[in-house]
Amino acid sequence: MFAPGAITVALPTSVNFANEALDNTSAAKGVALTNTSAGTLNIASITTNGDFAISSTTCGAMLTAGNSCKVNVTFTPRNWAR
């Protein structure tokens, strides 16, 4: 969680994956995490939830002002009911 006004980060509002068969993992989609503030962003962890997973990342423990790193995300549908 970020304190209001402390550090701002730009993320896409959505990532679109093609239709995937049940239990089949998609190709990874890259998501850029950009520190748009003047300060350094300390990264404790980057997580996903549900049927999404992080396959790789170029992000380290810190992201300096104005810089970006990449998080590659995959999608594996586990249940048709979702």
C-alpha cells in the first residue's frame, strides 16, 4: 500500500489475454511498472492473484525516480465458472 502523495507508480489499467483452454498457461504479457515520482520506490514484493502468475521480472528491490521495470504475467484459467 502506498501512502498518499509519497510515491506514484504508473501501471496499465488492464492486460488482455487471448482465450485459453482450461489449465493451459498463456504466453507471458509484459507489464511495465514505472516510478513517476521524484523519490525511490522500495519494492518488497510484486504479487498477482487468481489465475495469474508472474513468470519473470526485471524489477529489483528499488526502482529509482523516472525509471521502469518489467513484470511478465501469465494467465492459466483453472475454472470455467469464473
